[in-house]
Amino acid sequence: MKHSSKFFVGAMIIALTLLLSVNALASDSSRTITVYPINVMVNGEVFKPKDVNRNDVLVFVYNGTTYAPLRALAEAYGLEVSYDGSRNMAVVNDPGKAAAPAPAPAPSVSSFSSRWTVTETPVTNYGTEKIFNADYSGSMGKAEFMAWWKSMDLSTIRAECEKMAAEAQKLVPGYTVTMYFSYGNLPLGNANAMNGYTISNFDLAKAWIR
């Protein structure tokens, strides 16, 4: 339901009444402004706004703009109004519509290494090099994984993957390690660890994560 459009299309100013002076607090001091009280018709009925204590509230025009109390206007359309003090924000909701669920937080960088299954290639015939595979084993679908990957700086990704390669290298002292990362059958890149030195390249990820 498009409540706002209904108001602006359906609301009708039906009577311009007397001129009225109202005290308004400015940022520096109190001052008096001149406003034009009006009556408004909403969905065929005269709009009679009340405040939270059920007192009458003025609807008026000032400098060409019509001002009406938010709570009363929202309730006229069957909406609910609340106030979030922590954000200093008035909140209007349609009780007939369920609030959209909050998006699930993306996995944090701190959990990066736990989302991969690391295995050594059974047969390695590359001299002093050992080959490891790091396959993504988390719960994210492809679209979620792509969004997560793109949410991190490349420098962060490289640092985390090089750390994993270095940990694997500790398991095979005397060897250098090349660790290939992938999401399913989609390659991401590789990290290398050798004699306390690490390097990585993830240009392959750019081919499908855009």
C-alpha cells in the first residue's frame, strides 16, 4: 500500500481559517512565527489529530509547507509509530507487513582459516615442493561467497592465505609449500611459503568474482 501517495493525492485542504501566532523555539532564543491553521480531509473524513495524551494538535501552513503531527497522520492510515531514542529516530511501520529480516552478518576475517578444508596432494613429484589444496567448505552460496570475498581488501585476503600456507609449511619442514585455493571447481589463486617467506597471487579470482 502506498500510504504517502494516497495522502498527497487524497488529502484535501477544505478550509483556511484564522491567522495565528505561535511561539517556536529557535536554536538561540524563543521567537514568534505566523502560521495558517487549516483543516484537512483524509479519505473522506476531516482529519482531527491528537497527541499522545489525546489533546488536539494544530495542523498549519508555514512558508508554503503544511505541517501535521507524524503520529496522528500515521495512525490515520493504520500505521504504527515508535521512537528509537538511541538513534533519535521516529519509526513508522505497517503492522500488516512483517519487518524485513536483518541480513546475516558476513563471516569475519578472524574466521577466515576455519572456512577451508586443507589437504595435501597425495603424490608430490616436485623436488622440495609440497602441494596443498584449500577448498572452501563453509555454508555460503556462490553469490554470498563472492560478496564476502569482495568485502575484503586484497591485501587482507593475501595475508590470510599466506598465513595458512605458512602453517602448512611447518608440517613439512625442509619443503616449500604451494597452496591452491578454490570455491568448488572455481579457482581463486595460490599462496606460497618457503624459508619464512610468503607470496601469493589471486588474479584467477578476478575472472569470476567481479
